[in-house]
Amino acid sequence: MNSAGEERDDSGMDLTFSGEVWYWRGPAPFFFVTVPEDESALIESVSAAVSYGWGVIPVMSKIGATEWRTSLFPREGLYALPVKAAVRRAEGIDEGDRVDVLLTLEMP
């Protein structure tokens, strides 16, 4: 596993971090993990090259043994990683749990 911000040979960037799972009770309720400030700053620095609009950043994500494709959403100057129900079930994750995350941004 590469350290935060380390470029990979296959034109990607791996970021690792830990965060608490939180529940958003909006019109489309969902669970998220907030990407910490340093990692969010790295993502922001390449966002123009990797975003497909609205500031949304496509990533490959991994928690435990479960990998999935998703998109980060900008939120209050940071990024929020949505954690799908299938991932939460597979890894036994609930609101308030602290998880270790690996994100891979595919660089053009």
C-alpha cells in the first residue's frame, strides 16, 4: 500500500487514511467517511484533471477486503466518500465506526 500522495507507475495516486463513518439524513440518505484535510488538499490539487463535473472525483475505494468504484463529493472544503450498503454489510461497518480507507485516483 502506498503512502498518502505517492504516485504509482500506472498513472494513479493512492491515498490512505482513517475516518469515522457518518450518516447523512438528507433527501437521499447515505453513509460517508470524510477524507481528512491533507488528503483532501492533494485531491483538490489534481481535481481539474480528474473531475467529470460538479467537483465530483471518480475513485476506486477499498475498506478491509472490499473494493468498489464510487465518486468523492466536495463537502465543506473536504471530500466525502460514500460507503455503499453492500460494503458496510461485507465489512460489518456501522455509523460511528472508524475505518481504514485506500483511495485510488486514476490520473490522466
